Amino acid sequence: MKWVRIKAFIVAYIKALFRDKASVFWIIVWPLLILLMTAYIFIPPSFGNPVTLNLGVVNNDVESMSPFNGTSFVVMLKEFEYNGTKLFEVKLYGNESMLINELRRGKLDAGIVIPEGFGEEVILGQAYLKVYISGESVYDFQVNKAMLGEFMRQLSVHIALEKLRMTMKYVMKWVPENVTIRTSHGVMSLRELIWRYMLGMVLPINASVKEVAPKAVVDRPYLLGWFSLGAIGMMLLYSGFSIGATTIVEEKEEGRLYRILSTPVTEIEMLIGKTIGGLVVLAISSLIIVVAAIMLLHAKVEWNPLRLVDWLVPLHLLLISIMTISIGLMISLIAKTTKGASNLATVLGLVLAFITGIWFPREWMPKSLRILADIFPITWSVDVMRDIMVKRAMLHEVMIPTVKCVFITIGIFTIGIMLYRKMIRKYVEM
């Protein structure tokens, strides 16, 4: 086995591939295109900011002389903000029928009907509101219902506490200041005990809710970094499959296979040369995707050569590439032509990218498909890359899946070589 022969195959393969416009499209342009569409359609620049609801309101409590009335409530809706974003874009309607008609036409996300005497009922007793939520989209219905429900809950608690404070001003006048009560928590004044008891009636449980989520889920740059590595995984799948599937068929179709085998060149030299050529092309494409994601989309993808665990990223890129090329060699068994092999490899790669958690998070998939994602070794490698470059995982966290991927890659590549040699013998005997 001579390096000069292997090098000749490497150079010839790379030149031939970059001369083919269709190959350049699938290996470089397509993953960049789908990444850009994801960045500006599915993860727009406004991602992570609160949603503003189009809210219709029918206010039948305009003329009330109560300190708090329907008009006050509408002003609160218009001014209510979260993280600097107004949550409601309020539009007033003259009657309930007009409001419901706009909801049915999809012009509004939700609607509220404020009854006459609403303000007085809030102060003196319990007030009622009619709330309508558009059911045009199941997802939007759930989000809008949760937003309005949380707003109403917080407003109700705020009003209840204000009413309690006003009530206690009058109650405390009749409670002696120097009377104490012994409780399981120690001695406290009667006034404090009454206040705590009344407060517990209004708000029996005061839960503090704080959002704690991985940055890769809630921050747009990290999420784009997650999808950038998914685009690389997708490209490696269908491109690697195609490289392996066309390795022999292309040479046979072009009439070069018999001429090559009639020379001192061995089939192993041809396989190694084409494999290395394919690995170089896949590495170039991966680098282009990462650079474009960082420079154009401001995706958060980190790699530090001084950090030992980060060197597992190029290792996993190599493992994925070898696995996909080896599986492509298996695909070549059922392909009769270069076009057929390429089309089959591309379709299979795209399908697997979507159903194995490489492009979409596996949590979005049904449980039946999640099983395939859990046992697919290429998914393991992509997950390790994401853990390192997006989540900044430590070495001990990714060592076990890395070792598993190394051994599985060796096994798949061995099977691929065996099938490759079988195909060569088959063509020679024909």
C-alpha cells in the first residue's frame, strides 16, 4: 500500500466533487439554507421575548363612580408590562357579539367582557368576568390561556391583599395592643396572630416560582448553536451516506473500475483514498457551517483548544463521518446506478436526521421514534458535540458515550470494508 496512490484518489475525489454543482449544493448550500430558515422563521430575533396578545374588551362598567371600575381595569390591561414588553394590545368593542365575531375571524387572541357594576363588586364582594380565548390553534390557546390566567391570578391576589389591609385597619382598633398568645412558634401578639391568620385565608400558600432552564433552550444564541450542530449532523448523514454509496458504483459507471483494478493499485488503497477525500470534504463543510452560524447568526458555539474535552469535538466529527461513509458502503449493495445510490442515500439521511433527534430535539418526538434516537450511535456523537460546544460539558460527563461511539465506529467500519471487498469481487467476476 503506497501513499502516492492514496493521495491521487484523495485529490481526484475532492476535485470531482467540487466540480459537481449538485454535490456542492447538498454538502454546503443546503445545510446553510435550512439553518438560515430556522434562524429567521422558527427562531426569529424576537425569540425569548414575551408575547403580546391582541385582546378585545367590551367595557360595560364605564359610568361607575366606584374608585375602581371597568375603565380602571382597561387602563391596567393597556399598561401591564413584563420585561419591558406590553402583554396586551387592547382594542375596545361596543358589544359582546362584535367581540365574538372578531375572535371567530381570527382577528383577536382573546376577549374580555366587563359587566356593569364590575368595580363595585370587586370592592364589596366578588366580581365576575367573561373571558374568551381563540381556539384557532391548540398551541396558541394553551399559551394565551396561561398568560391571561396568570394575569388574573396576580391581579386577584393584589386586590385581595389591598382589601385585607383596609379591613384590618378597622379590625385592629378593637384588638388590644398588649395581649399576647402562646403558639407552637412561640409567643406573639394577638394582633400579629390575627393578621397572619387573615393573610393565610387570602393567600394560604405563597409560592416563589423561578424559571431555571438550560441556556440552550431559552437563549436564542445558544439555541442557534444547538441547531448549527444539528445542521452539521444532518449534512454528515446524507453526504456521508452518499459518499459511501457511490464509492464503487461511480467508478464502475464511468468505466474506470476495471482499469484501476488492472493496475498495481489495490482496492484498499482506493477505499482509503476515497474515504479520506470524503472526510476532507465533510470537514470543510462542517467548518463552513460553524463559521457561518457564528458570524452571520451570532450563534453560541464555543471551542477552546486549551480545553482538553473540546478536542473530543473533532474526534466525534471524524467518528460520525466514518460511520456514515461505512453505512453508505452498505447502501451500495442495493444501488445499481450512481444516481440511484445518491438519491437513496440523501433521502435516507434526511429522514434519519429528523427521526433520530439530530435536527429536532428528541423530546419533540413520539415515544416510538424516541427509541430509535436513543439507540442511534450517530445521535450519541452529535449529542456529545452539543454538550461540549453549547452546554460546556466536562470530560467525565462525555467519556462513556465517546468510548461507546469509538467501538461502534470500528465495528461499522469493519463491516463496511467487508461489504466493499465483496462488491469489488462481485464486479470483477461479472
